[in-house]
Amino acid sequence: MEHGRARGWMIGWAIAQGAALWALHGLLPKGDAAVLWPLYAVVLAVPPTLQLLAAYRARRLLWVYAAALAMVFAAAAAYAGHASLGENRGRAAMALGVLLSCSWFVLLPFAEQRLASGTWARDYARLFATAWRHAFQLLLAGLFAGLFWALLFLLAGLFKVLGVSLFLDTFTSRPFVYMATPMAFSMGLSLYAAREEALAGFWRSMLQVLGWLLPLACLIALLFLVALPVRGLAPLWKTGHATALMLGLMAWLVFLFNVAWSDGRAESQRFSPGLQRFCAAGLLAMPVYAALCAYALGLRVAQYGWSADRVWAALAVALMAVYAVGYAVAALRRGAPWMALARRVNVAAAWLAVALALLTCTPVLDPARIAVASQLARLQAQRVDVQAFDFRYLRWDAGRAGRAALEQLAQEQSHPQAAQIREQAQAAQQDTHRYARGRGTPVWTAETLRARLQPFPADAAPDAAWLEFLLTQLRGNQLSLTCTEAAPCPVLRIDLDGDGQAEQVLLSGYASQVFARDGAQWRTVGRLQGNLRHVQGARAGQWVEQGVQTQPPRWRDLVIGGERYSVRETD
């Protein structure tokens, strides 16, 4: 009887959620994100909360928690929607969804324990069991909904073969999708609740198996730590993703430790004393990894300033550092059950993770706002060259904060290169497409173009008409150059066809081209072919200085039926 009432409660909230999503979809094209995103956050978070906590539906406190969750999530979504703009709104919505989903999942076991026992985290064993039960319940519900839709499309496909499109049209209609999906998901949740005792044994057995991967993870951590003094830190920094790898290793250690350690009771710990000591040694390595991550991130920030990715990395490092230090202290404690302190570490880290996630949806820790402020400060302090400054990031990737910064830079007066800053900022504001200009490409003028070309011979200044032709190509996005003032592109003045008139050969990697004069006008003859990796940047200049010569082909081309065929010699 109780299961039947709980199932009716779940289906009722599924119907309400489906109807709300259907109504919101009609507002989506014309709605403001600062208004729509909070509505979506509430509609997507509150019904599953009430469904998973259906056993406490008679408690007034459940409604208080649901209302508090709705207000916090709505406030976070409202700020995120306001801070985003059309061009980066999709990624911002995805990030918000991940943050709120993870926060919701972490908070739910605490709320259930509060409803059940009046305390937030005193019974750690129950908290552990509740978290994993919710995880498998949601996984089963998602699998049930997926199989439900697979069978419906199988039915529609079979009848479509017979020329009957009624089922396909019905199943793909918006009202059916919005109503059927939450109902199928709620059925999966209710079926788990009805068979909880049998399914709980399944996921506990699965955790027992996964827990034996912890010694392997600890072995990896210790082996790499031993190898570091031998190889040094230099190879670590050259990879460009060492911090991500070390963070990944720490995340695996945290996950596998909690799987193996389970709820922390002595009867649930499966490892022998010797294996426990080995795993404790692996956990003691975690603070070293956290310190290395912090050091590497600090170097990047000192050199390049904050970016949104570095803000996220810093938050991840801070969270992993809490786990690392806490587990290390727990491993060193004597006279207590093995890793008993880990209970308090896990609870503290869970609350910290939720706090950091929600704060990123406020001005306090908004990654885009922090990144924009940092990069502007570096530009004003002349720690970054104007030509190297990424104005397009402000235009397309930094949301409202980036647009405001561009408006400020478009009116810049105090910087020594204020004119160039205004020109670049105004050009970025006028871009109508993310890839309208190459990333980091300057606003091409005759002066910037001359500064990025290196003529060979040295006294062979490029023809003014040819430079004007190049500017036209660059401004029309018909030519893309990788030249910089530090590594200019070599320009050869050389007679390639033996007509007594020199052509211009621009060496810029795979964009290397040949230009010829037709009377007073220049035209593009074609592109160079060959191993063009050697003719870009500083290497191109070094090769040209060693000498350039022309060589006629040994084999003439064939012309058959008006088509030209060349001979390419085999090695």
C-alpha cells in the first residue's frame, strides 16, 4: 500500500514537471535567460527532490527544504543567465547544469538524513548508503527511460515500414516527449524503491569489487612520485597538461578510497593490515600532488594571468587539497580505527564543493569576471603586448563581463598604445562571426604588415602595390598569416618562371603562396607544395639565409584531353 501511494506521488510530480517543461519550451525563443534559466532550474530540481524523498512527503520540513533549494538554485541560475550572452550561452548553460546537478546530488543525502534523524551528518554509515542508493536509483531510472524510448521508436519504425506514420508522429510530438519522459523516469525511480532490498545487495557487491582497484591507484601514485626526483620537474611542465593528469589521479584516489573504505565501519573494511598501510602510504602522497598542482598553476597565472580555465583548475586544486591534507592526517593518526577521521573530511569536502560550485554562479567566484579583470590588469600594466592580447576572447567567450571590458577598451586613453587598443577593441566589437578573423590576428595595416615580413635579399623591399594587394586579401579573409614581429614571414623576390621578372614568394607554413605581377596588378599564382613545416616562423628565416635556388623540373607535364598531369618521382 505504501509503495502504491509513493508511486502515485512520484507520477503526479512527473506530470507536473512535464507540463511545466512543455510550457517553458513555448517561452524559450523569446524569453530572457535571466528569467528562463531560474524557471528551468526549479522545474528540473524540485520534482526529482520530492520524488526521491517521497517517504517523507507528510513532513512539513520537506517543503521547507524544497523551497530553500528552489530559491538558491534560482538565484544562481539568474546570475548565470544574466552574465551570459548569445554567443557563449550554450556553454554557460551546460556549465550551470553540471554545477547545479552535482550540488543537488551532494545535498540530497544530507537533507534525507536530516528528515530521518534530525541531524545532518552524525550517522556517516547512513549518509554513505543514502548517497550510493540515490546514485544507483537515478542510474536505473535513466536506463529505464532510455529503454522505454528505444521500444517506442522500435514500434514506430516497424509501422513506418508498413507506411503508417501515426506512431512516429505521435512519439516525436513535443507534448508527448515532455510528458512521457518524466513519467518513464519516475517509473524507474518507483520500481527501485519497490525492490530496494534486492538492488541494494547488487550495488554493494559492485562496490566491493571496485574497491580492490585502490591498491593499484596507490601504486601508481607512489611509483610516479619516486620517478619525479630522477627525471626532474622539467618534463612534467613541458606536457602542458600535467596539472590535469595529477588532478585526475587524485580524483581517482578519492573515489576508490571511498569505495573501498565504504562507510568506515571496521566490519566493512576488507583490507589486511599490511595492505591498509600500503594504501595509507599512497594517500600520504596526495599532499605532494596537490602542492605540485598548485605550484604549476601558480606559474601559469604569474606568467599569463587568470583565465576561466585556470579559475576552474584553482577551485579543483583547492578541493583536492582538502581531501589530500585530510586523508594524510587521518592516515597518520594512531590509536583509532583506520582512517576514522576520513568521515569528517568527506563531510567537510562535500559542503565545500557545494559552496564553491554555487559561488561560481555569483560575482564572488565568477570565472569569466575574474579572467576578464586579470587580463585587463595585465594589459594596463603593459605585461602583455597589445598585438598578443586576445580581444576576441572578450567578444565571444567572456559573456557580459567581456563585452563591458571591450567597451572600456574602445575608449582607452591612458595606455601608451591607446590608439592600437581602441582600434583592436572596436574591430572586435564589429566582428559578426566568431571566426571572422583569425584568433589573435591584428587589425592589418601597412605598418603592421611590414613589421611582420622579412624580405630576402635584405635590400629587396616588398613592392608597395604587392603590399596593398596583400592587405586586401587579409582584410577580405582570403589569406591567413601566422607571422609575428618576433618571427616574421620571409618574403623571397625571385624569378621562378624564367621570364626575367621576379615573383614574390611568401613563406608562411601551409599558407605559403606565390604572387606574380600582371602589368601594374598583382595576382596569386598558387600555393607552394612540399614539407611546409620547415618554412614557418624563425626556422623559415634560418633556412632562407642558408641559400635559395630554383630548379626546373626534370619531367615535363602531360596534357591529355585538356587536363594537366605532373610526374612525382618516387623515393
